[in-house]
Amino acid sequence: MTLTARAGEIPEAVTAGVAAYNRDDYAAAYRLFAPEAAAGNSDAEVNLGYLYARGQEVPTNQAEALRLYRLSAAQGNGEGMNAIGYKYQFGTGITANIEMAVHWYCLAVERGNPRAMNNLAILHERGEGVPRDIEEARDLWLQASAQGHANAMINLARSYLNSADGPVEPQQATRWMRQAAALGLADAENAMRQAGDQEAFPLPVDHSADMVIQPANARSGRARYCSNVVS
């Protein structure tokens, strides 16, 4: 597959489709994404693929989801690349292949995708498909956290509290746990409450399955091991 650089403005219909999905209006999301995906918009392709993968407004069709992810990724869309990596990691509609999952996560990290940074960091934490490297995992979580990725924040905080993961850094753990809680991550809010924090946090909300549009000019991520994977 030849990957090309992303270009062009994001159609208004695509941003409206993402907003519709994130307020659980799947019918509107499909109606807005479908023609834009047919016209070749990479953000519409990956997000329409999510609808097929999750069986929302359309019958579950993992093969169609993967086809759309690949179309998106071929245009240099980091979200599409991450979606392919996730499929390979968990074997949804495709034979699980951790090496291929790492390959696609690395491509997505290179495009600055925070979900891929978080996913690759988890693999480094486990030593799954990549060397176990807590320092590298933390660096990837830091990069994703800097983009506002709440799950990366709580993963980073937990790492700072785990002596098996290297030096324990409670102040850093509290900092990132509080930021995740401020974004409405329930586990982070519970952790802060258990630690005696009485700050007023927003109502818990799970953003992990939200649809997103990754900026075309996102800053490339750093991933030490990836130079051996994508070269």
C-alpha cells in the first residue's frame, strides 16, 4: 500500500457527523458520513468504518470496516492507521497479528495520533509485540496526554504509582490523575476521591469510543522502537 500525505479541508458534513455520533445520533452520523466516504474523504472513511465495526445504524460488517480503514490510512490518516492496528491486535474480522498491529500503530504515531500512542505504550508496558520498556511507554503516554487523551493520562498516572515500573513519582501521578478526572474519566475521579481529593469534577463520561478528526498537521510522534518497524 502506498501512503500519501493528507491534504485538503475537512468538509462540514464530516465534522457534523462526528458531532452527531458523539451525541449518540448514529442515524445522522451515517447519513452524513456515507456520501463523504464515497467521495474519498479519509475522516469520513474511518468514522464510517467505526459504524460498521460496531454495528451502529448498519449491520456489523468487520470486512467493510477494514476496507474503509485501509482507504483512510492510504491517504495518510493516522486515525485510519490506528484503527487497522487495533483490528490486528484484537483479531476483529481479521487474523490477530501483533507484529502487524505494532506496524500500524507505529505508522499512526508517526502521524501524531494520540490513540496509537496510548495503544503502543500499553504494548510496551506488557512487552507484547515490542520490548517491555516502561520508559518508552511513559514517553508515549506523555505525548498522548499532551494532546488531551484521558486514558493515556490515567495509564501514565498508574505507571508512576507502580514500583515495578521504575521510580515511583506520586506528584506526577496526582497531576495526571487529576487532569484525567477533570476530563470526566470515572476511574480517575474515583482514584482522586479515594485519595481524599474533594475537588468538583464533571459528571463521568467515557470518551474512549468517541469519533474524532485528527488534524492533518498534527505533530509527528516519537517512538524509539518504531524506526525498526516502519523503515
